[in-house]
Amino acid sequence: MSSIKKLAGQTLWYGLPTIGSRFLGYILNFSLSFIYQAADTADLTQIYAIVPFVNILFTYGVETSYFRFSQEIDKERLYNTLNVSILISTILFSAILLFFSHSLASATLMPTHPEYFIWLTGIIFLDTIATLPFAKLRQEGRPRKYAFVRIAGIAVNVFVVIFFIGICPYLTINKPDSPLLFFYDPSVGIGYYLIGNLIGSATTFVLLWKEWRSFKFNFDGKIWKQVMKYAYPLIIVGLGGMVNEMISRLVYQHVVNLPANEAKRQLGIFAANYRLAVLITIFIQMFRMAAEPFFFNQSKEENATKTYARVMKFFIIACCCMFLGIGLFLDVFEKILTIKFKEYGEGIHIVPILAMGSVFLGIYYNLSIWYKLTNRNLYGAGITIAGAVVTVLLNIWWIPLFGYTGSAWATFSCYAFMMVTSYLFGQKFYPIPYAKKKLIAYLVLTTLIFFIHKGLGLISENIYYSITTASILMFAFIYFVANIERKEFQQFPLIGKYFRSKTN
């Protein structure tokens, strides 16, 4: 149980700054629906759909590789070699990105904004060269520094965006002579969102300067070849994963049978509702920050597979609670989302579909440890490519027929396929004793509770009635799981005492 406690502690340390920074960013994204109409946010949606693809190409799996080989190779030599590699490649890739900025702007249907891709290049450059310093902090177990840098970067980002998008437009109308408007250009508009991100990334890099400065320009070709042999399938895995997550927003305007303005409007609605499901994705990211180094470190322990199985159980329970938190209180989210522009509420029905898809994605990430530990990364690449093919084909097929609803179901289907496929291969090459029947039962029960609430909603559309029934059902699920897993929860610090009977 101590290993589970350790993972829980690491998840909190690395997760809280991650979830804090991501949540601030999430609120920032969400606030766009109160300032801009759906069509006005479409360009930004496409820009941020491109970012993950470029990130994967720029970092080419060095973070996971650093964790993997730091168990076997001298850490300083490994860190130096990978830093030299990533610095040279980042300069080269950034130059290519800048050269093609106008072409990329035209290809993404925003030819009047090539500057977006210039700012994007700056963001990617700074984030990429901060990758290994962040990994070093995690590998060395320095969560306080990690937390401070992460939160500081996003705080600066949020401040800049609020100032230029929220405060400056107000000052322009009411106090046009204010000195605070010296750097403000109204024509930039929503582009200040990217500028805020750029300044936030610069802040992060400055705060990591000590970690960056500590590396020496020493390159070991033998180590680099060994790492790249391990890492290149991870690039395929990463790109395939981003295809599954982002391709719908990139291709939407190209495949939907609608006028250009309406296509932009629907893409904005789709993106705004997608952000609600991202709440689960934030938790998954929080978990992965601690889980990846934890899984590698645990691999040499005698009961490693049992530990992985227990981690999966707690992970699924947490995901089920988060899904119900979104699905049961969907009416509340809809009220918030449509405070200013009612059009955003048109897509609220896709949120539970995307949320359950995110649960499947989280389970897949947990399952993926089998190919990383057994050096079968090509299998992971194959599963991801197959998932990407499913995603692309279903989006091209279903978007013209069903719009963003079809895209949501395509995402759901892809993650379900990847989850099941990874489980089957994993049990063949690296068997882990997952409590399969129990975990499936929790997922089925979660889905039934969601539909029960939907059925109860037919009785009354009153928001307070909806919140009351949702709260009762949520409590019932938590109470049920707490009783089933009572012995497990008794061993947890802080909360364990609440699960012990008085007779014990």
C-alpha cells in the first residue's frame, strides 16, 4: 500500500500545479465564450489544435526516454546529450516553421493572420527547450520548484490575456488617454491570447534557467542512438494520439457541408463544449505527470503488476466520479456557458459523449505501460495509428452527416477501440491482474446513473430539481463504491479513519 500512497502523494504534488495551471488556462478558454461569438473563436481553436502536433515533433519522445534511461545510464551524460539534441533540432524546426508561416496561415483558412504562426513558433520554441529541465525536476523529486514554475508561467499568461482582452478594450472606450494603453493595439484582438501564452512561456523558461544552465554541451552519439531507437515509436504514438484528439477541429471546416461563416460558428460551438469534457483530461494529465516515472521505478519491484492493477482501479473510480460530476450537473454548465451567447448551448449534448471518451483515453494511458516496460513501443505506435485511421475515417464520414455530434462519436469510438486493443495486447505480453469485472461494472453503473438522471429530467426542467436529483445520485454512487472498497480506503492516510467501523 505504501507505493500507492507514494503515487497519490506525487500525483498531488505534480498534479496540483498541473491542474491549477491547466484550470486557470481552462477558465481563460472558457471565458472566451463570454467575450466572443462562436465564429470569432474558430481561428484560435485551429491554432491550438496545431500546437500538440508541433510539440510532439519538436520533443520527439525525449521526456519519456529520459525517465526510461535514467535508470540505466549516467544521468548527467544522458541529460547533456538529450539537451544538445533538442536545442539543435528546436532551432532548425523553428526556422522551418517561420519560413512556412504564410503558407500555414492560408492552409488553415486564416490567410490574414500569418503573425499567429510567428507567435506560435515562439511559444513552441520556449516550451520545447523547457521540456528536459521540467523532466529533470520530476526525476529528481523536486515538486516544489516544479509547482512554482508551472503556476508562475500560467499566472503571467492569464494576467496578460486579462489585461489586453479584458481591461484594455474597456479603457479604450472609457479612458482613451490612459497610459496603460501604450502597448495596446485594438487590431490584434483575440491574438492577444497567443501573445499572453508567449509571455507565459518566456517566464517559465527564465525560471528554469538554473536547470537549463546546468547542462554542458557534451554529446554522446552512442547514448543518442540508443535513446532514439527507443523514442521514435513514441513520436508515432504521440502524433497518432494528437490526430485522435485534434483532427476533428482541424478538418471540420474542410469537410462540413455548410457556408464558411456557419462552419466557423459550428466549430466555435464544438470547441466551447469540448472544453467541458477537458476537465477529465486535466485530471488524466495530472495523474500521468506522477504515474510515468512511478511506473518505471516500480517495474523492478516484486509485486509491480499487482500495484499497477490497484492503480488502475483507483484511477477508474476517480474518472467515474468526474464523469458524473460533469454529466449529472450538465444543466448547470449549460447555464454558465450560455450566459451571454445562447448559441453555445446548441452543442451541450456532445459533452457526455466526449467525457466518456476521455475516460477511455485515460484507461488507455494506464494500459500503455505494458509496451513501454517491455520495449515494444512499435505495438503502441501500431495501436495509435489504427486509432488515428478510425478517427480520420469516421470524422470524414460523420461530420458531413451529423456535424459536431458525429465528430464527438468518432472521438468516443476511437478511444474505445484503442482501450480494448491495448488491453488485449497487454495481457498477452505483460499480464496484469486487473479486476476486470469490477471495473466494467463501475463504468456500466456510472453510465446507468447518468441515464437515470436524464430520465428524471423528463419530469421537470426546473434547474433546482435537476441539481437535487444529481446530488442524490452522485452521493449514492460514492456511498456504494466506498462500501465496496472499504478495506482499501481504510489504509489511506487522512481518510482511512472514516472507513473503519467503530468495533475495530
